[in-house]
Amino acid sequence: MKSIASQAVRQLRPLAKNIVPSPVRRWLREQQRLLPLTRQNFYDQIFATELTFTNAEGFSNFDFVLRATGKRPGVSAMLRIKNEEDKIYHSLGSIHPIFDEIVIVDNGSQDRTPEIVRAFQQKYDMEGKIRFYSYPFKLARCGPENSNSPENSVHSLCYYYNWSLSKCTMSYACKWDGDMVLRKEARETFRQFLVQLKNSRKKCWILYGQTVYRDLQFQYYLSNSEINGEVMIFPNGLNPRFYKTDLYEILRSEPALDEGALDTIVFYELKFTDVDEFSHWSVSEIPTERKKRELEFFNLIKTKRISSSQFERLPADFLDAQINLPRSDPSLPGAG
């Protein structure tokens, strides 16, 4: 039977070349080549219980595994930080009572950020919620540098984010940043929401934040039009995870998971004009509309071109008011 089928294929192949256009034949060959990979991806997405990630540079101590199961009920806050000494105290002070676990990954800070985190742990983290890690590799910046960095390189944003995710031990993860502060007005709503997640079906959740700028005189301004939302809370496992795009990393579900949104402004995103807030981009012409708007408003605040229709001036103690911790604490560098 096999020989008869082989003979038939040999006889039909010349006929197919005459009937099927060359571009179609090339497409069919490419699909045949991709078929084993497609099968593997399908298996990984549906049936795999863990995936092992190794890096191109061969640093075996920075290989990692993402597992679909075995997580404790709760929510991990995942913070990737670098040079956040003016913000990290308030960021931690606002979320420490809320999350079940806080995973902090420092990417080579050259200021007092690690010192402040360690001091915060000693002073306030009696429950041991905070877990601190160091990721010592220089990361590709958003834009062309990221595009040219292999996805499995320790310098890749995608690899870095997934490595950080692998350190989270709770059933849900929340992508928080060191320049984000939980709003005092949203604290109880957000706390109740996180509690309910523990018994909910798997779903991704969009959180909304509003930008606050600080000028060179240390005055704070709320940007009235900058309320941005993105998926920040998601099941901690294999799906979703971070994938590489040309510009940066992206959190993606394959297969897609349902999404919901918490219908309130959860956090403030801090932008301080005495800091280069756009140093993580490798291009001067930032291509995304959101970042273009941030850069425009950043420069307006920095140069004191402040319109009351665009910005609301906030009290001098605005940042301190978001947390239940003292502002001045001699044992905490950066808190005073």
C-alpha cells in the first residue's frame, strides 16, 4: 500500500507544479515546516504544566521555570525597579498592607534604592512579605535595542520580566512599578478586590492609573487627562506570560483568557522632572501615543508652562497622605 501511495505522489507532483502557482507551493512548504512547531505550541498552551527557560549567554543560575500549578492562594505584587530612591518608600508604604507577597527585583540601581528597601523590610515587614532579588544584567532599552535583543537573552526585557514572574509564588500576579503609589481613596476597594480573586475563576484584570508630575520646586500636579489602563493582574502560571515585540515586552494570553476591569482609579504614576524618566527608550522620537503625551506633559511641567485646564495642583503633603507610615524616619534612608 505504501509503495502504491508513493508512486501516486511521484506521478502527481509534476502535475501539481503545473497547476498550483509557485507562491502557493512555497506557502504550503512553509506550513509543512511549521507544523511540528505549531503542534508543540498547542501542547505548551493547553497541556504543559511547566516550561523551562534557558538564556543564550549560558548563565545557568539565571535559567528559570514557569509552572502552571503549585501556587498558594493570593496575589503577588511584582516590582522591577532601578534607581527609584525618591519613590520606592511611598510605593511600598502604599501596597505593603494590601498584597500577600511583594517580589522586588532590582536591576542594578546606582542610588539608595536597595538600601531603602532593606531598611523598609527591617522596620515594617514583620510578616516577611517582601522578597528581594538582584538582576545584574544591562537591559536592552525599548525600541531598536529591544528589537535587536534575542528573546532568550538575559538582556531582553521579555526574559527579565518572565524571570521576575518566576519568583512570584501566589496564584495571581500584579505587575506593579516602583513609581506607582496606591491611592488612599482606592485602598479598601482594592483590598476587597484582591481578597475576592482568591476564589475566582482565572481571568486577567485591567487597572487604571493617573499620572502625577513633580516640578523642579517639588510641587505636585495631577494630569487631568492622563488616565491609563492596562492588564496588570493575571493568573500566575504559564498563561499569560511576557512575549517580545519590536518595541518592548508585552503580556499576552495564548489561548486568550477573559478580561475584566476594576472600575476605579487604583494608583498614581509618579513622574519627577528632576529625573530622566525616559532613559529606558533607545530612540529620541518615542513612537507610542501614550509616551509622546507623557513626554509633552513632562516638559510642560518642567518648564512651568502649566495650564489649570490640564493640571490640578496638589497639596505639598499629597504623597505622604497616601500611606499610613511616618514621613520622617531616621532608620529609613529616603523616608525623610
